[in-house]
Amino acid sequence: MTLLAYLPAATRCGWIWDDDYYVTRNANLRDARGPVNIWTKIGLANGGTPQYYPVTHTTFWLEYHLWELHPSGYHVINILLHAASAVMLWIVLKKLDVCGAWLAAAVWSLHPVNVESIAWVTERKNVLSGFFYFAAMLAYLRWQARADEKRWYALALACFVCALLSKSVAASLPAVILLIVWWKRGAVRWRDLAPLLPMFVLGAAMGWLTGHVERHYVGAQGPEFDFSIAQRVLIAGRAVWFYACKLIWPAKLSFIYTRWNVDARDPLQWLFPLALVATIAGVVASFRHNRRGIVVAILFFCGTLLPALGFVNVLPMRYSFVADHFQYIAGIGLIVLIVSLLITLLPPKGRWIVRVVLPLTLAILTWRRQAAFAGLESLWADTVAKNPTGWMPRLNYAKVLMGEHRLAVAADQLDAAAKLKPDSAEIASVRASLFVQQGQTRRAIDEFDRAIELEPRFAEPHVHLGELLRRGGDVTGAIGQFRLAIDIWQSFGPAFADPDSAAAVYNNLGTCYEQIGDAAAALDAYESALRLRPKFEPAMKNRDRLRRAVSPSS
């Protein structure tokens, strides 16, 4: 069922947002030393990867050497991993005697909210982590049933480590196992907790590392992430209800959702966390009625979502507080609860109708949802249609349109984005680039200056302004702009640094130094480019040519 439902992803979906950093422009995939960098380095500027998920990036390295940059291969692997996870979930639920185990696994595997995790190659980290997550749980349950067979515990621990190194959301697994123990036995003893302590320690360590990487290498810090504790509670309370609603009624699924305003002084916003607390308290009060399964399902849902609820900074919070792929594993808790209640409460005939109608309906919705992931244009067009008040989707849609030379439509999108976020240096910089394409040099320079004024530590407008000045014959001015961009990148350290862009800027800087006759500075710039990207061909050719010109006998 899963393989059939995801045929569009295997046959029609291409590369979208962030796939360039993870695959198409990832220099480590092309290098024999790539796996060493993937496992030992953190951050793009250090020759590593955007996030420290080495198992995920190792699969990309292997696939690149099998089918290079043909997207179908990557999508097929995502689909197979998801299908395998669905089967393992079914087995886990059967072992736990969950009512409606098959239907619950089918609903999860076919639910359209998961399309983002499967049809987006970058989210290999989600489906790979999920695969090892369920494998670890199966192995642990087998070990619990046969405590004398230690190899099952060793396998569970190994799979858990692989899950963490694919994506750290798997850190919740030991807590989930304890919930299962409490559900089945009514109590948790030391002998239940002790074998899980290594998992708790490993999960906490990987969670800390992921948070550190997000802040200091990915860039999840700054004014847009400065929330008080009260504001973060408001974000979390509303996000939980958002995710629950999308599971129950998956309408208007979007790649980027509107980022709502958070105001701790607004009493209405406190209704979300208060309603959540009241719901959990009401469920906990049902302990005396022997309904621990309901408690476990809700705690599984909320607890697995915890890292994505706003208490920890993650880069997507800059655009939205929620995303479909954040509840890839967490959604299982609510799905299992709802399906179990349906199967329990419905008469036999009604159960068969649900077993047929529900998977078929979800499969159709999943099939249709994949159309948005065919490419960048379809992705951003779909997102803008569903999230017209989001500045970020309009900005990215405009970039795609500019690449296709559809400048009038791109200008409309940029104008709308600028109205939504008038203080954005990024929007101003892209508008300036649009003016360059339209041949409006004076307006472009003014808009680049405005972008720099809005955010002095934003390197991109300096880069583009330098290129514009160089083409206009102002080589000295171009050198100044390129140097400013490089200084900004260096001041940030590993965060926000794109080695490909920086190498290109160093190469342009070198050509400018050649134009003013400073061969030594030009060689130094080319060498700097090659330190960032050792196989950057333009800089390599320029360096070798200049060396021959300076020392013909060498």
C-alpha cells in the first residue's frame, strides 16, 4: 500500500529546498574522503555537513556513488525506509496487543502529513531515524521477552545509536519504552530502568549536540529567537493542538505555515496551553479506571513532539513554529489512540468499512499531496497559495521565477513579501538582484545599500554589489565590497558560512586584484578559495594561469 501510494514521489519528484546543501552541492558526496569529513567535522565551513547526522549523510554518499544526482533513486530509498518502518510499527503494535494494530500502522504509513518526510530528500534523516527507531524497539521487546539472549539488547542499543546519528528526535525512545512498561505492568521498577540508562545518557548527549549545532553552526540564534519562557509555553501549547488537528483533519497541508504572533499579555493565547494541561490532567485522573493506554498515547504524542515545540531553538522557527515533518514519529501516538477507539467502539460491520475507507482516502490525499514536491516552482507556488501571509515562501518563489526570467511575476511576489516584512534585508537584496536582471543599475545599487543599512552583518548584498561594481568597471569598489562580505563571514565563524559562495567570492576577489596588478594578493585570494573548496575549478585555473605568468619557468 505504501509503495503504491508513493509512486509519484518515485517517478515525478525532484530536488527542492535544502536538497542542494544535503545532496546536489554537497562536495563530500563526490570525494573519497567524504565519509571521514561526514563523521569527524561539523558545519559547512569546516568541510562537514549542515547538521551532524553522519548516518544520514553516509547513505547520501553511498547513493551518489550508485546513481549520482538522479533524484528517483533517493526518493525510492525514502519510500522503502518508510514502508519498512510501517511494517515494523505493525509488528510492534501486535506484540503489544494493541486493538486495530494493522489499521493504525496503515493510517500512519498513508497519512498525507508524512508526505513532507518522504517526498523531500533532505528529510532522509526522518525516515532513516524512524527505521532504526522501530528496529531498536523490536529488538528491545525481544530482549525483554528473552532476557537471557543479550544479543538482542546489544542490537537494540546499536540501532538506537544509528537512529540518534540519523536524527536526534529518536532520543525519546527509552522514555517511550518506560511508558510501555508502565502501561503493561502498572509500575516501573529499577530493573526496568537500569538497562535504559545508557540510552538516556546517549539521547541527552545527542540532544545537547544537536541544540549546539543549531545555534552555533546552523544559525538558530538572534532577535527572531529571543522568546521568554512564557512565550515558549504559548508556542508549545498552540503547536500541540495544531499537530493534533492536522492529524485528525489533514486539510491545507503546507510546506511552510504562517508564523503566528506570540503575546503573553493576550489572555486568549493562554487558552491553548491551559486546555492542553486540562486535557492531560483529565486523562491522568482516569488512572483509577484502568485506562493507562490513553495516557501512554497522549504522553507519547506530546513527549516525542517536545524538541519541536519551541523550547529549543531550531532554524525553521524563523519562518514558522510548526512543520509537518516534526511529527513524523510523534503522530503515531494520536493515530494509534484514535484507531484503537474506533475499532473498539464500532460494530463489526463498521470496522470493516473503516478498514477499507480510511486507508483508501488517506492514500488518495497522499498521492495528491506529492504534486507539490515535484520541484521548487511547484513547492513554492503551492505554499504561497496556502500561506499567502508568509513572506518567506513568496521570497523563495520569486527566486525561482527570477531563475526562469519571469521577472514581472517575480517582482509581484517580492513586492508582496516586502509589504509583509518591510525590515527584511534578504528581501531587499533579492529585489536589488531583480533590478540588475531588469537592467536598472541605479535602483539596484540603492536597494543593495538599503539591504546593508537594514542588516550591516548580512554578507549577500555586499557580494552582489561587488559583482555589479566589477562589471561596471569600479574594480576598487568591488574589492572593498568583496572584502566586507568575507569579513562578515569570518566574524560569524561556522554559522551561516557557505563554502561554495565564499570560494566564489575569493575567486572574484582574485580577478579584481589581477586587474589592478596585485599578483600576490590575487594568488592569496585564489589559494583562500581552494582552501574552502580544494576542487573549485575556476580558482584552480586562475591560480595555475597566474603562477605560470609570474614564474614562466615553473
